[in-house]
Amino acid sequence: MCTGLSYTTKNHYFGRNLDLEFSYNEKVTITPRNFPFEFRRVPPLPTHHAIIGMATTADGFPLYYDGTNEKGLSMAGLNFPDNADYKPEAADKTNIAPFEFIPWVLAQFDTVTQVETALTKVNLVDIPFNDDFPQSPLHWIISDSDRSLAVESVRSGLRVYDNPYGVLTNNPTFDIQSFNLNNYMHLSTNPPENNFSDQLRFDTYSRGMGAIGLPGDLSSASRFAKAVFTKMNSISGTSESESLSQFFQILGSVAQQRGCVRVGGEDSYEITIYSSCCNTDTGVYYYTTYENSQITGVDMHKVDLDSEELVDYPLTKGQQIAMHN
Amino acid sequence: MCTGLSYTTKNHYFGRNLDLEFSYNEKVTITPRNFPFEFRRVPPLPTHHAIIGMATTADGFPLYYDGTNEKGLSMAGLNFPDNADYKPEAADKTNIAPFEFIPWVLAQFDTVTQVETALTKVNLVDIPFNDDFPQSPLHWIISDSDRSLAVESVRSGLRVYDNPYGVLTNNPTFDIQSFNLNNYMHLSTNPPENNFSDQLRFDTYSRGMGAIGLPGDLSSASRFAKAVFTKMNSISGTSESESLSQFFQILGSVAQQRGCVRVGGEDSYEITIYSSCCNTDTGVYYYTTYENSQITGVDMHKVDLDSEELVDYPLTKGQQIAMHN
Amino acid sequence: MCTGLSYTTKNHYFGRNLDLEFSYNEKVTITPRNFPFEFRRVPPLPTHHAIIGMATTADGFPLYYDGTNEKGLSMAGLNFPDNADYKPEAADKTNIAPFEFIPWVLAQFDTVTQVETALTKVNLVDIPFNDDFPQSPLHWIISDSDRSLAVESVRSGLRVYDNPYGVLTNNPTFDIQSFNLNNYMHLSTNPPENNFSDQLRFDTYSRGMGAIGLPGDLSSASRFAKAVFTKMNSISGTSESESLSQFFQILGSVAQQRGCVRVGGEDSYEITIYSSCCNTDTGVYYYTTYENSQITGVDMHKVDLDSEELVDYPLTKGQQIAMHN
Amino acid sequence: MCTGLSYTTKNHYFGRNLDLEFSYNEKVTITPRNFPFEFRRVPPLPTHHAIIGMATTADGFPLYYDGTNEKGLSMAGLNFPDNADYKPEAADKTNIAPFEFIPWVLAQFDTVTQVETALTKVNLVDIPFNDDFPQSPLHWIISDSDRSLAVESVRSGLRVYDNPYGVLTNNPTFDIQSFNLNNYMHLSTNPPENNFSDQLRFDTYSRGMGAIGLPGDLSSASRFAKAVFTKMNSISGTSESESLSQFFQILGSVAQQRGCVRVGGEDSYEITIYSSCCNTDTGVYYYTTYENSQITGVDMHKVDLDSEELVDYPLTKGQQIAMHN
């Protein structure tokens, strides 16, 4: 389904895999500071932080899948079927529609800790964007260079979790995902040691055996374990090239290959439609797509961030091959 | 360690991940038809098929890691520590040194079936390239568009296996790798069905749960299972862009991220140094590297294949980023 | 740690494994109807249902580990470390100390549904038995021939779960234990089918391969999955001998062997101290111990159930071997 | 299918689970020294070591499933379908029919090392007992108090393996079973340590988590891993009662419960028909059955071992319950 990731080398990077069986014509979209943000139940924000990220724009509104603002705060929405439970409007709450949640957060906050405080009053209210866009069941990862949150609106209310992994996938709820990691605590990047019996001899027949037990299927709980293990043990140089490489390698470890996850009918398969990585310090948003492994970038600071108009960039389609001869 | 792959859409593609903690300055290397191939124990081949692939050239000899000839026959050598057992020279055999094996095969044969016949007389003889290059313990995958072999020189002799998967990783021996797949036969790209108890209800809480049980660590046996599952279930369009995308996605499913496999000392980690994919019908050899996800290509037919001189192309280093703005 | 089990053939059977590294001199203990039950915060029950089960008697009070009353209602307490959270006394609640919980339930209720109703008012209050018996962190399985509950007093309050498995082990909380079973829904008592690829052939090299993926370690989550699978798929004749055999075989599937689970110091190991099985229809309580595999029984109806005095039977120690010659 | 076990405390114990869906009326059978052993292709043994074990007697010949001789040498045959390959008669070999193999070994050898020497000349010849008993595909565990062997007649010939585990189950071949144990070398009887990341905290929520990854299904490869782990880590006192208890507990860890392994038709299930344990120092053969958990014993030295007549004891059927009241 999806995997969100926060990773820091010298700079902080934030991005995600979008895993779906279809595409909504999403584009890299910059919302400048004076784009008039209107919300369904809370006051509009005529001026606000600039945002860059991946969005489908509908009726002039940028429906962000993931984004980063000019302060380096980032947020992504990931599929959370059956668990996401949006609420009726509550008089004493800040009522935010799910599709407004990313813009509302990124438009005004600078840090995760500020968001955390604001969330104590937030009610994710069950208002769909319009009749053509059914409500998406989502949960969110919100990150800055210091820390990450997981935010889930479930039957019992809005749950805000500290997310020390900087990783989010999909079901189950974040508390169960975290609990399940206990079953992997013995996994190691080092070769395994013989704890089985000192009367027997074993053969470390391959490198990498210290992580035997790490799951490799593409279900959301398995991707969570795999992505957390890969991210927490990642080693990278600090240059932009090295950092981007490592970031996309981590996302690649949980990418979905066409054919491996059949959905619904005979010929429908979930794939990693795009992988993104925003350098939240420089405001450059990078992406690859299933069929274009070259990294493509958009620099938010190359556009007029004081404008009122959305700027978007259609995704490059097809492999961009560099021929040596 | 490594993963070799043969995959067919409209064309046939062959390639591999090279997973190591260091690099030998390998380059994309074309051996034209009149390059004088000399061998240690068998007659030289002054003229032969042209070959393209990844090689380190030493003392004028192309030490191929993997390659494809102009007939579409392909071959790659993969690490096979402790199991590889090279033999003394045998008077009644065709004595080939391990480092000669890829050139010797690709220089003269057109199909896997031809190779299979020739292998009945082959003895992989324990002659190192020179004192600076210790003998590499290897086994090989040999593929054409119809079929693949796994070839292993072990204590009991030269074993040649039909390889219906078109996948090779490393240890254990191919017969055990194949046997172990029986333990995964229930894995599915479809959602799991309840076989547990008709008195209980279960929740398919994520897509992809049909493959729960597929391993995700980077040991060679786990990569074999994961790569075979991904390859056998792969779905791809037939265009070059789609085919390459799918091929590199399959290799990506078993790529090694820096930090996940520690070797020897504190700061040494195995990574996927390069991933290659040769269109064996067109003779174009593509590759990506750990730090350059853009596909780079070399077309063997753009050079003079009747020459006597090796032609090589150093690998492009660092991310080649396409900026939209 | 422990496994509780409810199982029905013609009669209903209830019992458990007690897994610990030491024993508290527990005995099969019958509480007759006129034994004066006094409680810390609720009124005494001078007359009540008779109870049979395993208990340590201290200060004249039967501290039941598990028991069954003359109406066929059964209950067992199982270790629930870190999760069990007992509460301060609550004025509007029925305040029951954890050590009183089994007697209080079995003394007065006939069915699980009656208990379920009563539990809506129960507060498990943090009163230890005395200074010598520290509070045990427990949760409970309550069963009759129709259904079972899991009852857990956790931070968020008293949680009462319908338990369609009739199985309880230990951590994590019952909702997570249930959720985790989704990952095993594909397991089958039938041979596995090839879902992997219709282009490959696999070998069902052993019977029992349909359940590959079922865990076999002795942690509480693994024992839960194994015991539920074994119980839900159990087949038994209806005679007392067949029913008891199957019941103890199910418990045996998750028994703990000395040496496999080291606790604390060098020489301390958790083992299955006893396994019990009460025919809740006849009131005969059977048990085996780690070192006596013969089934020993006590019939509650062979004692004067109108008495005021506890009757107990020390456990038979050591293997009782029947020699043929 | 089956599990064989050799275990030593103060005395040496040898036995097995017989897992099948039916029974051949097997009995504890003593072959005294002067019972005339006749063989199909090798000379008869009119006088020999006395043997005790489980056998079906047909046409006056004891078809042993497992047995121990008066010297303490033991041997059991276990199912080995598809892999067992019996040979044509060979002129220069000691031609033993599979059904003669246990009697032939136990009749004349004192130690495993003697057997090992004799096996260099043995050819297991494809002669069935008679038309009513089809050839059973078997392999064997042979043990004394010092060591064990695994013996397999496969396509490539008779393979004799040192068996440091003292455990045998069924398929695959012993070399692959041994190899697969490498994947479990990290399993521990101690609580798991955090190797995953020193930046994260994990919760050892249950005892026994150090062995997470140990399989619990009843296939032969999974039973092998589970039985070896349990046996190699077993702790036992040295008394007969403690030793027997531990031995049957180890066998119990891989016992098969009715309903968990369906074979063929709708109502056929493999179960652990009997479990045996012979004290090879005293010659007392103990057993339990699926439906009688009490240990029953037969002492070979209580019969006239110089007789010519087989002595057998039908198995006790049904639970032998000791009532306290």
C-alpha cells in the first residue's frame, strides 16, 4: 500500500512510496505563501508557509499525498483502511476534514512539537472533498529533522504517537505495529552467533544471516518491520548524492513489483507508482516512478513563493536512459 | 552477495546485482570478434562471438562478471564460498580455469543447449588468474531466451542443473535452494484464504498478505526465495521501457542497502554495487549503480565488432538528477 | 508461562498448563457449598456453589489457579505481566481483589453470560492477599460449554472479550493476540497447494506442510497461535478416554520442556508444572504433572459437598509406571 | 510422520514417536538369544544378542519398528518416502533386505562404531517381506550411549552420517536437514537481546522469546528443528523417573495431535500412535500411546533370554486413570 520515511544525514529527508494499482494524475505541486487556503470548518489562511509535495489538484485545491513546507516540516497520508474513523463535527474542537489535514498542518506549523500541541484540539471530521472523491481512510506521519509522529483517527478518538522509527506503512494501528517489532529485536546486521547449542557447530553459509526472520512479503506489517530495520541500520555519506541514494534504497527495500500483489480483478496489481524524497532543508523535492528510475527534482525556491498560484510539474514518464554510445 | 536474473517479455533480458563491500574498477566491456582469446589449457580462439558485459580487465584479459554474446547467450558468475571446488587438471577433460569460463562459453556457443552438451566434458581446473587475484569461489547462471542452467563445481564434481527459475543467488548448492522452495509453495499474489478454521473469522487487513512467509533478510537463501517469487509472478508490458523497469524492479526486490549487512570490520558493509540488464536481442547493456539510479546503456553494435581491441566504458558515478526547474 | 483451554466433545472439558519455574504446593482442592467465603470489599457468601480445582490454601482461603463449579462454569487465571493493572477501590463498583476473583465468580454464577453481565460492575481492586503473596499480574479465561471470555484489567479499564478460540495464554493483550491470528489464516491441516507459480512444480515432501508458518517457540504469542490451531482442528471421539486424551494432547502441543526457557539465574527453567482437565459435566478434575504423565483424577461428587471444610488432595509425585512384567 | 531420539542422563535412553494414521497391531516384542534369525541373502544367525522393541510379528518374523539389544545398541526405522531407494542384489556386498536391517544390526553388534564399519559393505536390497507388506521407504537412526548415526539408502547409494543431534525425523535427506539447522543457530533459551538498533527500546513481553523463529508445524523438517532444539537444551535429573519424564517431554514437543495433519480422505489423520523410550542400560522398554499417557514398561531381563521363542506384550489401550477418591 504505502511506506513513509524520515531520514537524516547532514540534511533531513522525507518521502514515501505510493503503492496503488492506479494513478490520480498527481503532480509535484508548489503552494506559494499567498495561495488562499479555505477550509470547510475552520477559518481560511490567506497567507501561510509555502509547501512543496505531490498532489492532485481538484477544484483548485491541492490534495497533497505528501509535502514539506519551507520550515522543513513534512507530512504524508497513508492508506489506513477499516481503522480510519472520522468523526462528526464537534463544537469544542478544531474540525479539520481529512483532505485538508496536510495543508492545514504544513501551512502554519514549523515543528512536530508545535503540531503535537495543536493536535490536542483537532477533530478529523467526516467531510469528503466532493462526491467524486470518496473519503480516503488515512493515517499520517509528520516529521521534522528532530522527530516524527504517527497520527490516527480511530474509533476511540485521535491517537498521536511518538514515532521513533520515522517509518509508517498501513494497517494495523501504530501501537500494534510497534508491539510487533519486539518479535524482531534479535535481528542483526552482524553474522548470527550460535546460541542454539555449544555442543553443535553451525555454518554461516551466507552474509546477511543475522537478519533471518525479517519478513519479505509486501503486506503492511511486513513492510513496516523491513523498512524500520533497513532505516535504523542505514549508513550513508552526507552528500546530496549519497543521501538521496540511501533514501531511495531504503524505499526500494519495500517497493512493490508489478505482479506480486493482485487486487480485485484478474489484471490489477498494486505497484510503487512513485517514490519521493524531499530535502527538507533545501526544499528540493525528488521523485522516481515505477517506470523511471532516474531521480527528477523540483526546487521550491526556484518559483515565486509569494505568488497566489499553484505551480505544478507533471511527472516524467518512461525510463530516461543515458546512453554511453 | 549477488543475484542473477533471466527474464523475458517480448525480448529476453539478462542481468544481475553485484553485492560486495568494494569495487574492482569494473567497466562495461565489449570484446569484439577478433580479440585474441588465449586460455591456459585449451586452444586459443582468435575469432569468436562478440561479447558485452561487466568486466575488470587485467593483463589485457577481460575478467567478466557477467556478459552476453551477439547470439543472445548470457552468463554470470556469482559468489559460492566454501562450496566451489575447482579440480586438478584432467587429461581427458576440457580444462577451463574459472576466470576463463565466461569468455570460453560466450565466445563460441549460441544456446544453452549447446553449452549443456559441452559441459559434459568440462573440468573447472584450479588455476588462478595470477598471484594478485586469488581464486574466486563461483557458480554460474547461463541463459538464453528459452532456458537457464545453474553450473556448480563442487566436491563431487561438476553439477549442471536445469534452472526453471532463471534466478541464481549464492549458497547453498542449487539443489538445496530448489528444495527449499517447496516450503514456499503456498505463497500467493492473491489475498490469503481462511484454511485455518471455518469456525473463525479473519481479517485480510492488508493487501499482499498472501505472501506472508516470504523472507526479507538479505542472506542468499532468502534472496533466492524472494527473487524467484517476484520474478515468476512478474507482469510487464513489452516495450523496452516497461521491460527494463520490471527487470530492475525485480533486482531491486533483493538489493542490499548500505548498513544492513556488516562484513568483517566495523565500517564495512555489503551493498548492491551495480545492477545490470542486457537486452540479449539487441545487445544493449544497461546498468544502474548504488549511487546512480538512472539507467545507463551501452550498445555493442555501435562499436566495431570486427576489431581486435577491447572497448570499455567506465561507470557513471553519482546520481544523475534531472531538474524540472 | 501458561495456557488455558476449553474443549467440547460430548462433554465439556476445561483446564490449563501451569508453566513456572517453581511450585507453591498446589493441591486439587474442593470447596464445598457451606465453606464460608469472605471477601475484602464485598459481602461474604456463606453458602454457594461447590468448586473443584487447583489451589494453594493460605490462611484457610483457597487461592485457585483454575477451577470449575458444580454448574459447569470454569475459570483460570494466567500470568499477564506488565499489562495487568489493578485499580483503586471505586465506590460505585463491585470491588473484587484479584485473588478473590475465581472464587467470587465460581461461587455464584452458572453461565458465562451471567458472568459477563456481572462484570460490567466489577472493579479489580489492587489489594494483595497478604504481605507474603505479592500481587500476581493475571488475566482470566472463563468458560462454560457454550462460550468463553477473556477478562483483562488493563490501564484503560476492565476489558471483557468474547473468546471464540477457547484458548488463553499470556501477553500481549487479547485484542493483539486475536489480531495476530490473521497472519496465520492460510495455515491448513491439508497439504499445501501450489499458489506460487503454475510454471513451477513443487514437492510435498512431508505430511503436515500445510501448516508451515505455525510458530513452535514457547513465547506466549507463539503458544497462542499453536494452541488455537491445534484446538480448532482437533478431532476426537466422545468417550471420556478419547476426550481426555485429546485434551491433554492439545495442552501437550504447547507444553514447556525443562531447559528450553531459561529464567533469571543459570539453573532456573520454566516447565509445565501441571496440566489439568476438568470434565465440567461430571465434576471430575484430572491432572498430569511434569514428572507424572499418568492421568490422576478427583471426583468432586465423592466428597460431602454440603460440608464447610475444604478437602484437598496432594499431587502424586513421580512417574507411576505400569510394568507388564 | 515419526521422530527418533537418543538421550543420555545417567543412563542412555532411546526411543521414538510413531506417527501414522493407522496401526499394524504392533506389540512390545522380545527376541531372545536363540530365536533362529533367518535372512534372505545372508547367513542365518541361530544365536545372537537378545532384542527388545516394538514390532509387528508376521510369519514368525519380528518386524521391528525400533529396538534395543542387550548390549545397549539401539536402532529405529523412520518413514523416508521418495528418497529411500533400495538396490538390486550386489555380488560383492552384504545384501540386507530393509525389513531385516534392524534385526541384523541389533543381533550382532555392540556399538555404533562396529555398525559403522559393517555398513561399508551393506547393500540394502529391494526385497519386500511378502506380497502383503509393500516395501516401506525408510531411513534409520542407530545409537549407543556415545553417538548416533543416520543411515539412508538413496539413489546415489548408502549414506551413513554421523548424527550429533541424536534426532531423526523424515524427509528431506539428513544432509539437508542438518544444513537447514544453520538457519536456526541464533535461537536461544535465553531472552532475546536487542541487536536490531541501539536507538530503539524493545519489550521482552514473554519468557521464551529467545527461540522465536523455531517452527511449530508438524512437517518433518519443522519437527527436526524443534526436536533438536528441545533435545540439545534439555535439562534433567538423573533418576529413572526424571529421565523418563524428560525423554517423553521431548517427544511430546513434536507429537502429532489428531486433526492437525489430514491425510488422503476426509477422516484420516496422522497421530502419534505410540511414543517409546528404552533404558538401554537396563533393558526396560517403556511406552505411552495416544490414548494412554501412563508409562507402561517391559523388562527384557524378566524373561528367559536364552529361549528360542519371541515374547510379546500387547499395548495397553485407553487411559489408565488413577482416581484419588
